[in-house]
Amino acid sequence: MVAGLVLSAAVFVGFQEYKGTLYANEQERVDHTAEHVGSELASQLDSLERTVSVAAVNPDVAAHGSSAQRRALEAFLERTEFAGVSVIAANGTMTNIVSDVSAERRAELIGSDFGDRTYFQRAVNGTTYVSEPVEAESGNHIITISAPIYRDGRVVGTLNAAFHLSEGEFFERFATTVEGDQRLTLYAQDRTPIYATGPAVEPAFVRNVSVEGTGWTVSVRQSSDSVSSTVQTVTVAQAGSIAAVLAGLFGFGWWIYRRSVTQIGRLLRGFRALEDEQYGAELRLDDTEEWRQVEDGFNRLSRTLERSRAERQRREAELRRERDRFEALFDGIPEPVVAVGLTDGDPVLRDANAAFETTFGYDVDAVVGEDLNDLLLPEDEQAAAEAEEIDARAAAGEQVTAQVRRRAADGVREFLFRSAPVEHDGDTTHQFGVYIDITDRNRYEARLREQRDNLDTLHQVVRHDIRNDLQLVTAYADLLAERLEAIAEECDSPETDSGADAIDEAQTYLRTVRDSADHAVELTKTARDMAKVMLTVERERQPVGLRETLESELESVDSEAPSAVVTVDGSIPTVRVLADEILGSVFRNLLTNAVRHNDKDVPEVTVSATADETRGTVRVRVADNGPGVPDDRKEEIFGKGEKGLESSGTGLGLYLVQTLVDSYGGDVWVEDRPPQRDAADRAAGGDVEGAVFVVELRLADEE
């Protein structure tokens, strides 16, 4: 059957290709004729244009109204095929004409205005122009060919020659190339027929060619009569060939059919078994190659369906488990959970869990399909605007987290709302949302903020009053010291030794009072800075000048501890570090600690600083000549690993240093000071020991 169909198709296609070739050959003949006629016509018109253009060069033609001009026009007609010729001056006035018109008509024409004629306008603008054909009373068509007349480089008029398109003298020169069964028609630009030859036909083959420069169209048409007989013969042969092939195949097909019916019956029984979901059933067909392939394909399909059923059943069981887990999670979450669909940007409730009903007081089945905003929004414009923004972000596919206010069963409460889209093929209109009640948390945070503000106020009041009292103690201690010095001078004699001893003892007590008062004042400053640190939720680091800050604290120590020797080793780098406005408290506490906890008669403190541009850090070293810090206390001296004021460090000042430096992203530690010998110890034969406190800060990026 396949061979018969292929053979029939081959015969059919072959005959069709032959018919197509016949038609293509006929169309090619028509194309050739049309193109040849168009080319010849264009050549004839081009020759006429050249003739007029050459005649316009004659100087006598430019002599308007002269006898020489008339003789030149008469000579032009004698040696050309033109029927008439005239000259129109550049102003549009006809100056001469030679044609078969009467003397009276010629007198009327000369001096008349022809400035509105198209052929004059085109030629006076420098173009040789072929006019549209004009049909005369005789039925003949006349064209005017105009050329510009130049004199001294400018156009002084136009030469206008009339040419009769007589059939015997013009068209027949190229019409002879038209074959007998073809019809030639020449159309003007406005589709007016100019010339036609050949029999009238019902066109099956058509070719139109435009004549260059004129807008005329050459149309050649031919009927299908020339190929009809050949096509008819071919069609009969084609039908006979196909009939012969089909007749030969009929008997063979019947035999194949009877043999195949049995196999098809077995195949149908196999498919019915598959319809009854008896997957895995197998067929046994004939030993021919084709039926073996069908048998193998069916058996593979049956086994594939059997595996597919097992896989489908496994996936269905997995989906049921996932659905059960999701439903348990959905219903078991203690916070309200909603499933919504965004319809025209509005969240329409699709489902909700039991916590939704408890929190908001709605029966889910009763409100499914309602706008969620209508159910939960409190009646104020701010909540509506926030909900509109959340819905817009959710519609764009965003995961939204926002703090919102919603109308619950017991009044308006505050929730932390989180939503997530359920995306499917780019569709994000289905969303899940969770409402976490944070009303109590927000109230608790508000109470904490209020307590912090109250503690801050209390701290300021207490610190202010303590400092005022300490300043009074310090002032009166200074007055008492001055008074004791005066009394000591009065009692400075051998007879008053006992009085001098009493004064010395009083001065000792006085120094203790003054030191304690100074220490208490220093503690209030440290407490002030510590309060700033503890009451600030998050510190904002900013560039701070290192040299200015450090020099300011050095000046303060010089004035407050005149007995100490504070020096700077080298120069302090002019860099800016990441810190804040209380960076000076770090250096003040380190310098004060180096002086106050020094066991030498003359405390010596050396400050140095070095910047490391590669690492982006700067290190400030504060070295003293005190007793040093044992290795087992170098960590806990800052209170590391312990909390607040109960740490085992040396005091609140170093705890503040550690806290501030950590908040700046830096580090602080203590080292042993290398043994050194000062002038006094060299005389006594001893070495100077001490500690070095190192502060490492990050450099600020300068842009």
C-alpha cells in the first residue's frame, strides 16, 4: 500500500511538475515580449528626446521672433519625423511656430501665453520632457517633447516638438516582436490606452513593464490556449497511470488486509486489556519484521504503564502525606494564618486556621470569599493606606513583613504581619499570611523605654547633686589646706614641735579628703559616660580626629595631676578613627589609671601612637612606671567574661574603656613594659618596671 501510494504520488508530482514547467515557459515568453517592447519603446522615445535637445542647441532657435528662428524650425521639421515645432520664450510667450496650422491660427498662437503648460514648465526648469499623449480628432495620439534653450548659460526658452504616434510609423517598429497569440496594450500614465494590437484574450499570463522616464506601461497578455491541449493530454496520461498503479495494488492490498485482520484483532484485545488497567499484559504476533516491531512497542508500552501506575500511586501517597502535614501545620500554628487570592489587587479570603477564628472572632466558613481588609482593618486612613501598600507589594510577588494594626475580637491590636506568595507559572495572586500578636511586647518595650528615660533623669539629678557636694568638699579642703599652711608657718619653731606634728597629721588627713573628692568627681564623669553607653541601643560610629582628642585629655591630666610626668613619645598621627563623641573617655580613664595606681613618688606616663595604613588601624600606647599587671589578671582587669560593676577588674573606668573600644570595632589589652632605667634608678642600681595599655582603633575611610 505504501509503495502504491508513493508511486502514485510520484506520478502525480511528475505530471504536476511538467505542467508547472509548461506554464513557466509560457510566462517567460510573455515576460520576454513585454520587456523587449518596453526597452524598444524607451529607446525610441530617448532618440526623439536627443533629437529635440540637439536642435535646441542651434543659436538661431534662441533668436525669438526672427526669420532665422523660423528657418531653423522649418529645417528641423524637414529632417525629422516631427509634425510641428514651436518656441516659447522664458516668460511663457510663444515666439514662433511651424506646423500645418493656418496662417490665421499661427498669428493667434504667436504672442499667446503658454506659461501654464506642463511641458513648458518642465523644460524651462532644465528638463527634457515627454508629455502625456493627447488624442487628436483623427484618433491618433500626439506627444510633445520639450527641451530647454540655453544662451550664455541660462534658459531663454523652450523648443517644443509635436510627434504623432501613428500606428504604421512608430508602434509597428517594435510591435512586430509580439507573437500572434499575445495582445500588446500601451497605457499612458493615467491608464489611458495609447495603442493596442493582437487578439482579445482571457489572460492567463500577464506582464506589465513601466517605460522609464514617461510613466507609460507596456502590458502583454496571453491566454492559456497554447498549453491547454498539452495539459489535457498530460492530465489524461496522469489519471491513467495512477489508475493502473491503484488497480495493481488492490489485489495485493486485499491479501495484506486479510492477513492483517488477525493481527489487528490481537492488538485490539491487548488495548482493551490496557483500558481495563491490566497493565503488564503482553502480545504475541506474527514473525514478520513489521508486526514484531508492533509487538515490541505494545509490550514496552504495557510495561511502562505498569511502572507509571506504581509511580503514580507512590506520588499520590506522598502528596496525601504532604497534604496531611500541611493541614496539621496550617491548623496547628498558634498564630492566625490566612490563605488569600488577590482579585483586582484586593485580598479575598480563601481559607484560615482556628487561631484566626479565635483571634479575630469570625467563623471561617462564613467569611470565605470576603475582602480581608473589610474584615480586619480599623476605621482610620493610616491603616487603609498601609494595607494598600502591602497589597501592592504582595501583588508584585514580594515577601512582605510589616507591623500593622488590625481589628481583633477584643479590640484593635498590633501584629507583625508576614506574607509569602505561592508562585505557579509566574502567577503570584495566591498568598499566605501570618499575624503575630505583638501588642503586649510593644507595650512592654514602651514601659522599658519609659523606665530608661526615668533612670536617665534620676542619674542626671543624682550625679549633679553629688558633684555639687563634692565640689564644696574640694573647695573647703583647699581653704583648710591654705589655713594649715599658714598655721604651720606660725608654729615653725623648736618650741612648737608637738604642734607641728599635729599639723602634719592634719595635712595628711586633708590630702586624703582631697584625693577622695577628686576620685569621686572622676567617678561621676565615668558614670556619665557609662550611662551614655548603657542607655544607647546602637552606637553610630563616625570619623573622629585622634590627635585633637588625645591632646585634649593630656592637657586635662597635666592640670589635674601636676606631680605626674606625662610625655609624648614622637608625634601623634593626624588621622581620623571610627568612634564617637566620648572617645576622649577611653584615653582619660587610661591616663588617670596610670597616675592613680602608680606606686612611685613621681608617676611617669609615656604616650605614643602609630598608624598602620596597610591594616587600616592605629595603635595608642599608654606606658607607666607603676607596679605592672600580673599575667593572671591581664584579661580580668577589664572585667572580661563578667558583667557590670561586679566584675573582678580594677574599676569602672577600665570596664568603660573595654566597652567603648569594643563598640568602635577595636581592641584593648595590657602588656608588660620592657625594663628601663631612669636617672634615679640608675643611681640606685635598679630597673623601671610598669604596664603598657594598648588601644587599637580602626582608621576612618577618607573620601
